[in-house]
Amino acid sequence: IFVTSETCITSSKAATRGTTTGKNVMPRVAALLDVMQVSEVTKIVSADTFERPIYAGNAIQTVQSGDAKKVITVRGASFQATGDGSASAPIESVSAAPNPGTSSFKGEARGRAVGSWASAGAIASAVGPPLGGWLVGAASWRAIFLINVPVALAAIIIAWRYIEESAEGEQPLDLPGAVLATLALGMLTWALTLWSSHHEVSPRIWAGLVGSAAFLGMFVLVEHRRREDAMMPLAMFTSRPFVGLTLLTFLLYGALGGLLVLLPYLLIVGGDYSPLQAGLALLPFSLVIGTASRLMGRTTERIGPRWPLTVGPIVTGLGFLLLIRVEPTGSYWTSVMPGIIVIALGMAGAVAPLTTAVLSSVDQAHTGTASGFNSAIARTGGLIATALAGAVIAQTGAALVETFRSAAILGGALAIASGCVAFITLGALQPARDDQLK
């Protein structure tokens, strides 16, 4: 047993005051132990049950932890000082409003919810390539950007009218971090795009790479200083599973992003497909993911995310390797579709489990941030892959096909590597706890 004036550590509990230091240290302790942290405890009901304030103190939440080791921070002002026998303020019991069951999911219902979310995204994305191909053929390539306008407006209206605010308290926007991250990624993308199209490193490219590294360094410094107010709290990276999932996401979605750009281009330029036909060539990919993700979400709740995130990306990698058989002038059904189907099956095994794993890899306070960061990493991987795709697009004739096949081999290697990362880093990571997906 280790006891000081502010901290108590035993074989089953680690507790400290909810000070700035306590709030900085205890999430790291919880991450190292792979347990849930219970923050701002105001009452100890039993050995595993605690009360804590939510909604800026306007309500009290009762939390029960099933972890063998309890990691908690205590709001000291809520407990009677030692030796003080004065009466406390009167307490009134207020019954909580009944839970309508629309904002939280438990057990297999949570897996189905995550799977449904992944399915909806996949099915919606299935409309994009054919619609974009039709707009390119009917108008011009610039018209494809118009797809985003009605979609964005519909999303704003739905969110405004039907999504209730569920955040506890208010956290200031990290504007300096957002600006620095945007500048770093923007300069990196610009430099890689120039390199892939010119095949040489010019002073402008070096300037872009150095500038990107400088802005990235300033971003990390700002996030370190802002601590819990950062858009990317560095405390999340004390979790080994979270680091592994970040690397997995970058590799897997980098490979996928390159495919979604290069395959339609190869079919249009090398196989004389119309833009609409090239868009429809990717349709099986979204349909398979949309159909299978709900099942995989439920399966992940039973067995955990480690094996789905190991097997799924490896199967995806095998699908990439099948694409080295692509002949743009040959039959779509025997040349292109087998690889697309295998890639889709692999991704269907990874999309929903990835969300579940991210929610499980950090403490409760950081689940929303971790989910958003993981999505940003996925987009970053695709962005960099798209910037590098110019090295393939610049080729013509037989060189275009051979370069595409080399890119397919690289994509397969990245996907298989991401599966190996999952196997090594996730270990015994369990599905997200009931209080993490709300």
C-alpha cells in the first residue's frame, strides 16, 4: 500500500485528488493497466460503485466498474474533512428520467449499432462513383464537386433537428492545433503531388517537405501544452492498442485510397471504359461492405476486435494481389471483379471492428476524440496515397498497366502489414464497455 496526502495506491485501487496533476497522470495509469478510469468521484457507494457529476454538475451518474483494478480521481470538496463534525448541506433525492433507449447500446446491440453505422456509410458511398462518373460524362470533371453540396446540406439539417447534444460540459476549440495540422498536411500533400508528377526532387518540393515537418513539430508542441484541451491529447498515445490502431488505419486506408483513385483511371484510359462504367466497376465493393458490416459488428462484440482486425486486412491484401491480374481490355468479370470482391470481404471484416477497437483503446473521457482522430488518420492515409498516385497516372500504354500492378503489390503489402500490426498490438483488447458508446 502506498499512501500520501493526495494519493492512495493499493493492489486493487489507485486513487488521487482531481487536481490538474491527478487528471494528467491517472488516464496514463488507466491506459497502462488497460482499465476504465472513473473521474471526479463524489461518493463511494461500494467497492465497485461510485457517483460522479455530469452535465456540468446538474446530474449525478452512478458508475459501476467491473475492472479488477480501479483507477479513480476524487473531487475532494465533496467529502467531509477529517475531524470535522459539522452537519453537511441538506440532500434531496431526485429520480432520474426514464432512459428512452435511443442514445446508448449494450452488448450485441452495440455491435449491431456500430455495424449499422458502417453499413450506412458503405451503402451511401456506393452512390458516389457511379454518380460522379455520370457527371463527368454529362458535364465535366469539375461537376463532381457539386455532389458534396446537397449531401452536406442534408447532413446539417438532420444533425440540427434530430441529434441531441450529449457532451458533458464544454471544451474550447483548439484553433491553433487545427490551423497547424491543416498547414502541415496541406504542404505535405502539395510536395508529394509535385514529386509524383515530376519524378524529381526540386527546391519547391524540399521547401514543402521541410515546411510540413516544421508545422507538424509546432502542432505536437501546441498539443503538449494544451494537454486535455488539445484536439489530439497526447495522453491517448500512452495506450499501446491506440497507437497500433492508428498505424493500422493509416496503412489500410492508405492502400484503399490509392485503389479507389487508380483502378477507375486504369479502366478509363487503358480499357476505354466510360466514366459511368468505371464508377459502376467499384459498386460491388460498397455493396459487400454494406451487407456484411452489421454481422461483423455483432461478431466483434462476442470475440473482441483482435482477430477481425488481423484477418480482415490480410484478406484485403490478398485481394490487392489478385489485381495484378487486371487486364483493362479484358473481361471485367474475370479480370477485375475477383480482386474487388476479396478486398470488399476483407474490409467488411475490418470496418466495424475498427470502430469498436478504437472506443475500447482509451479511457472514457477520450472516446469521442479517439474516434474522430482515427477518422482523420484514415482520411490522411487516403490523401497521401492520392498525392502519390500521380506517379502511376503519369504513365501511358503498357507502362500504365505495369505501374498499376506494382502499386497493387504495394497496396497488398501495406494491408497485410496492417493486419500484422493488429495482431501484435491489440492483445487481449476487449470490446468497448457499455458506458463508452452513447
